[in-house]
Amino acid sequence: MNDVTILVPAYNEAAYIQQTVKALGGLPYIREILVVDDGSNDNTAALAKQAGALVIKQQINQGKGSALNKGLKAAKGAVVCFVDADLGGSAAEAIKLYLPIRDKKADLVIGSFPKPRIKGGFGIATKVAKLGLYIFTGTKFLSPLSGQRAMGMETALELAPFANGFGVEVGLTIDASRKGYQLLEVPVDMHHRESKRDLSGFRHRGRQCYHVARVLCHKVRRVN
């Protein structure tokens, strides 16, 4: 039975989106592939549709969390799997995320990436996320910022709405742990478009670190 919704948030991913969608389209048990075009100013939406995805458009860029929230409202599968738009052919590894959910071996599955092929930054955002998650959950995660996740639809709706921006994964992990869900990290041979040690790369990682810290601070306030 085809019962898996693949949810792909995308912003200006014209270079990768078709390859990503086609890789996902070859997987079993897929009911639908939903690409949420988060206000792209390139032809991401058109290319995703050509590749076989259903496309939801946001007219302005609102952030990753917002795109996931929008897509979740339209999803019809019993299982939902989040996949980043820039994975290309390696998106086929998503099967390793949703099979443990279908087999009831975990409530939330997180894809753990191999070491990056290009040394981009200094790992500050990852270190902040790891420390924050350990403080809140008592668990040491290998890939705390991985956007590749799967869960049952009921679990997803219970955890929604998700935090906006690049802190969505950290917030999701903390909320799932607090609610007593069983979390599982699985190794996946997935590869992002890797940012370099240039101005653009540092700006991206700076925003990511800020968003992660903001989510952690919000969780602290809720505890207090």
C-alpha cells in the first residue's frame, strides 16, 4: 500500500530539484511527492512539476519551517518524510528513513549524514545544536541539524506547527523527546550541495547558528 508522503521544502533549487524528485519517484510505497516552493525567484516550481511532483507555492519566502507546515496541511500519507531539495540522486536513501516508521520500530527517524566532502565552516552551528539537544534530551545526536526525517502523520500533527527558519530540526527533536517519542538515527549516504568557506557560505552558516540559538532560547523560556 502506498502510504508515504515525501515533503520537500525548496527555495531557489532549480539546479537540483528535478534530480531529487526523480530519485524519490523511484522509491516504493510513495503516495505523493509534495514540493513546497518557498517563494523561489527561479523556475524551481516548474521543474519540480515536470519531474512528477505536486507543487505548493508560497508567494514570498517564509522559511523552511513555514514551508514544512504548509506542506503538512496538504499531505495525505499515513507516513510523512522530510527531504531537502538539494540532495539530487542521493535522495533515494530516503527509504531508510520511512521503512522503520512503517515497521513501527521508531516514532521519529533522523538521517545521519557521512562526513562532508568539502570542509565548509567551523561546525559552530552543529556544536551549538549538539550541546543544546544534549541539555534538553540527554541524548548525543550525530546529525542534530539533519533535515531528513520521517514520522507517522499522527506524530507529525502532534508536533506541529514547527519552528520557522533553520532551527526547525532542533525544535522538532526537543519536542518529540519531551513527548516521549522513540527517536532513531540511521546512517544515510546522502549529500547536500555543500557551502564553501566564502562570504555566501559564512552568511548561510551564520543564519543557521542564529536560528538554532533562537529556538534553544525559546525552549528555555518555556521550561521556566
